[in-house]
Amino acid sequence: MRITGQKFDGMENHSITRAAVNVFVDNYRKTAAPDAIFGGLFSKKDVLSVLDQSDAVGMRYYYALNSQNEEMLVLCGTDENRNDILDNHLLKAAVIHPPMDGQKAIIADLQQPVSLAAAGEKTYRYRRSAGLGALKGGFFGEMAVRKILAQRECEGLRYYFGREENGRRVIILLGIDAKGNDMLEGVYAEYSFPCPPFCAEKNPLNNDRLFLQSTQANVTEVASDIV
């Protein structure tokens, strides 16, 4: 069920302690498959491009599966009415196999723009796999995300998958340096607003029917161009 009426203002508190992070991450890994993806990252430039949109008060992440069925996240801007900002199709896909230690200034170069059609396909694939009632994603307010990115030497945003004791999925955010190292002594964020119930209006990123309709429209448009 979608909660209506409550707005976002970007000042939402998502603070969490490192001890709580460890519990959430451990809960997830206890039940994860041996080959499970534990998280991924977004470059600072990618995240700021989403947050810097004029109507954005934060960002929504959607759970997704890539073509190899590897779990990942897709990011988009969110306005005060909790709706996804899709007019500019400014969407970002996570990097889930980032290069790590010993490489020079790699994170700033990991730009991952993704089209609405491709993002919709990834989120649709996840929903089909996760089944009815599964969480689709969540929202982080602008202030909490910018606080992480403002840390000295922070060049990106790492996320880890986690679970509460009751099994509910969560996402943990923290900063990373230019080499992809976690800033473990820095700022963490969780306690996002989950969807459901804090969802956007239906769109191709969160609704099967609208995604399939948009896909058909794209196919028709391409065929028309060929003719």
C-alpha cells in the first residue's frame, strides 16, 4: 500500500552507527548465496548530478538485476512529492565490480549513466525475481547524502546490502576514497524510506505494466523509423 500525503524535504535523518551497520551487513551475509553481490558504488559526480537537479530533495534507489542476474541499484532524483524525476532521464546504474586498491584515481572516472528503458528493464527483472510484496527500493534525503560526499577525500558512495533482524532489506551508505577504499571512520547512512509504502507515482521504474507499455512504444517507434 502506498502512503499518500507525506512529503519529503531533503532534511530527513538517516544516521546510523557503525555497530548497527555491522549487524545489518552480517544478517544479510548469513543468508546470502555464496556468489551473492554484497554491494556496489556510485561515483561522486554521478550522485551529485542526480541531487543537483532543481526539483530534487533527495534520491531514490531501486533494486535491480543486470543481464547477468547480478543484483545492483539504479538511482534517480526524487522531488518533494516523493515522485521520481524522469523528465531528463538522469538515471545512474551502480558499479558492482569496481577496481580496488592500488589503482590511481579510478572512482571519478566510473560514470554509469543509464537510459530509462535500460533502467526499467533492470528493475523489472528484479521485481520478477523477488516476487509480490518485495521491497522495490527506498529514498535518502539530500542532506544525509551530501554530508557523506562532503567528507575530505571522499570521491564516491558505497552501498552495502543489509537486513534487519526481521529479515527486512536495508541499504547502508558510506563514503569511499579515490581508490575505492571504504571510509570506515566516516559518516554512515541507513534508515531510508522504503518503497513500499513510501513510493513514487507509478512509472516504468516501479510498475510492470507501465514498463511493458513503454517497451512496446519504444519498439513501435524504432520500427516506424526503419520504415
